[in-house]
Amino acid sequence: MTNVPRSKRTRFALPAHDDHRAVEAIDALLGPRAEPDAAIHVEERGRGRAGATSTFGGLDPRLAFLDAVRREDERVRRYRRPAAVAVLALIASNGGTGRGQEVERASWQLVEATTGTVRETDRVSRVAAGRLHLLMPETRTRQAERVIERIRDEWEARMASAPGGVRLLCAVAAVPPGDGVTTALERADGVVTARAAGE
């Protein structure tokens, strides 16, 4: 029991759970973070998904990915936590007739490079041959860009001995609380498509 008179005690009340101030209020109540926001979960990068070495390379089935998108939309909207998405697409850099086979061969190298680099909590979905969607909770745009650069480096190392007929295009987008994950993916998809059209 405190010795401070009741009239002089500080009262603390949390805002409603859907009020964006709730996160700041809870953080203030719990005290300062033990580490800067930029360092959160960084040590988990590179561990890869649990199924990264399986037949399907640690990919999420499409329905599971869409369910993760729905849950992340709700989390970002309610708690104003950061999230980022990325689109990775392989395109043939020549007009040869075998370009579809080249992209397909390079695609599984990209899957392995991606699922071996991301965290267990990141979601990876193959939406088409040579095209991946990534959902990265608790990740700011700059952090996501560094992850994508690591994936690119790993993919290029795997493809070093392969014919150079395929290029990797990437785009990253933040997930604003008002827009949602789907809008961010559409924005990143648009960037990749525009770059591919300009090739």
C-alpha cells in the first residue's frame, strides 16, 4: 500500500483497444524497450522457414497466405505496428523460345533463397511461375529492403553457373494501417510490372 494520499495519486487509464493511442500508452506503462526498434527480430533473419528444405520449399499454400494477410491487416489496423510486403518476379532477358523453362528452373532457386533467408513468422507465397509474394510482420521498409537484398545475393550466387537468361525484379512496400496488406501488394506488383514492361 502506498503512503501517497489518495488525492495525489496518479491515475492511469488505457484508451479503447481500437484507439491508436493504446499502443503508446501500453509502451509507456511497461517502460522503454530493451533494444531499438530497428534491431527487433533481426537475429531471426536467416534462420529460414521450418519447411525450407521440404519438397515445397517452405511455401505457404495460397489459402494460408490469404488468411495470414487477413490477420495482419487486423493487427496493423488495431495496433499500428509496422509491416512490409515484397514482390519478387523473374523475367527472361531474351526472347528465346525456351525462356519459360529458364524462368521455371530459376524459380525454385528463388524459392529456396527466399525461404532460407526470411524468418519463421514471415509468409511466402508462390503466385505464379517465377513470382513470389512476401508478407513481413514487424518489419519496416528499410529492414525489408535489406532482406530483399540478401535474397537477391543468395539467388545470384545459386544462379552463378546457370545461363544468364533470367533477371530478378523486386519491389517493397510498407503496409499503412488505413490501406492494408492487399493494397500494399498491389502497389509493389505494379512497380514490378512497370519495370518488366520497361525491360
